[in-house]
Amino acid sequence: MKYFLAGTAIALIGVLVAYLLNDWSLVYMISGIVAGVALIWGVLALGTGKNKSTRTTSSEKRREKQQRVTKMKNAVMVAVPNIIAVIVNLAMIS
């Protein structure tokens, strides 16, 4: 939940900056970059793991996989509010 709130805060900051500067394209840049970085971070976290030779038990493998999936979910939770901000901004401008 804290990752979703962090993503929401970043999206609101992007909207506030765009409002204050009266340049709504800043929402695309701020929220779009944050969402893109978060999604790339999530994919990289899901794909990388420890050296397979150091894991000896299946419980270690499951625990490591669960940690990677959790990191990926957290990254998506940061990206979702920013993607929504970009979509809403696109709908309002057009």
C-alpha cells in the first residue's frame, strides 16, 4: 500500500507542477518517466536472481522467487497511479 501511495504522491506532484506552470505536457514527462522507470525496475527485479548454484533447497528457491515477485508488484503499484494520471491528462486535453 505504501508503494501505491508513493506513486499517487508523485502523480499529484506532477499534476501540481503542471498546473502551477500552466504546461500540462509536464504531466506526461513527470508521470510518464516515473511509470516507465518503475515498470522497467519491476521487470528487472523479476528477471534477476542469485547465483543458482548457491541455492540448495527448494524453500530457498521459493523464498527468493517470492521476494522477486514482491519487488515486481511494488514497482507496478508505483506505476499505476502515474499511468492513470497520464491517461486522464490525455483525455482532458483531447
